[in-house]
Amino acid sequence: MENKLFMRADEVAKELGVSQAYAYKLIKQLNEELKAKGYLVISGRLNREYFAEKVYKKHFEKEE
């Protein structure tokens, strides 16, 4: 069963076209942001909605 709430490093790497090592660094960075906002985070996993907000929001802002 696929986890719809969280993404793992392999999925982040595939989505962004980066190495898995870089995906882990990105997950750590974004999880630190979430932790600072008071959210509970799981090491090595990233909230899918937060990922979409951070990645795609910036992507669409650049196109406008």
C-alpha cells in the first residue's frame, strides 16, 4: 500500500530528477522548517502537501 501522506527520498529524487543523497538533504531541510512551525516530523519522510507547496509554488511563480 502506497503512503499518500508522506514521501520517501527515492520518490523525492525521482520527482525532482536529483540524486537520492540530495533528496535526503532536502527532506532534512524541509522537515526542519516544519519542526520550527510546530509540526511533528518523521525522519527520512516528507509531508507530500508541504513538498508540493514548496516545490510547485516556486515553479509556478517563476513562470508568471
